[in-house]
Amino acid sequence: MEIEDRVAAVRRFNRFYTRRIGVLREGLSDSQFSLTEARLLYELAHWPADRARPTASELGGELGVDAGYLSRILAGFRKRGLIAGRGSELDGRQVHLSLTKQGEKTFAALEARTDEEIGAMLAKLAPERHGELAGAMATVERLLDDKPEHGGPQPLYLLRTHRPGDMGEVVRLHGVPPQQSAARRHLELLLRSAVCLLLGHLLCLLLRSSWGRAASSCSALPAAVASR
């Protein structure tokens, strides 16, 4: 099959599937929301609990939505009372977004209608074909995923701000029992000193940001803490 034929096959499937799941209608699942609007509500409702609430730029990057188009959608959400924003404690220019109670109620109703539509579509197939369909969809998702196909397992790392207890957990994870070698015990002592030094610097920054010149004498604090 030539590349032109493959392109035509993919486009034919796209036309079929978009019509089949109803995204060509004015509102998704007979609602007042477009597909993009519904997906934004979904992202806000299902944003991971261990991450800070998303900003508009994060949502746009996650979904690949144009910044101007996204801004208009979010403005509409605010006007309808579906979302609320809270200024970032780290960067006053950033606003973290979340669904309001009205937004959660609206999304729940949209989610229920969407589930009903997909359930009705599956009901037209014999139960034994459900697995075949789900498997074919999983294959499409795997093949078109942006992750490298042969890159092996993807590391589940997440960069976030420092939280209380993090440094203590670092020391605990690197702690060694008494029967371990002297080199391992020395490594733990070095780690403890490094953590104390880091916390001392952070304390200095906090004092200076709070009291300015009055805290300028804390420059010797990290060394004093590390020497303990």
C-alpha cells in the first residue's frame, strides 16, 4: 500500500469515527458545550490530586489548544460560573484554575450523558465484540502516542515545589542500619550535612524576604547548622 493510500485510509476512518461519536454536532452529547470545551472541563475535573491546580498555559499545553481560543473559552466558563481562579503563591502572574460547585455539577451531567451515548453504541454490538473493539482502540492509541515506541518504560517523574517533610524523607530513605559498612554510614552523615546546609539557606531566604536587612546577619547560619 502506498503512503497516499494509507493517508486516505486514516482520513476515511477519521471522518467515520467523528460522525459516529457525534462530535460534528453543535454540542457534544446534545449539550451546550463543544468538544474542546467538554475536554477542558474533563481536564479540570480529573487533574491529578498530587499536582498543583493547572494554569491556563498548562491546560493549553496539555491539549494543544491555541492560547487565544483557550482564553475565550475560559472567559466563557467564568461568566457562567463554572470555574474559579486562585493566584499562585510562587508567581503572582499565574492563576490556578478549578471547577466551582456549579462547574462540578455541570460536568457530572455531561459525563453521564456521554457515558449513556457510548453505552448505547456498544449495545449495538454483540458482547463478545466489545473486547475486540477496545483492543483495536488501544492499538490505535499505542501507535499514535507521542511517547517513543521503543524507548522502554517511561519514567514517572514529576517536578514540583518543595513540601514540608521532603528533606526528612530524603534522609530516611538513605539511612543505614548500624551493621552497614563505615563507608555507608559516612555517606549518610554527608547527606545529613547537605540537607542541613540546604535548609539553612532556605531559612535565610525566608528571613530576608520577611524582615529584609534585619535578617542579613543570618548568612553564617547554614554553616553553623551544617556543623551540628
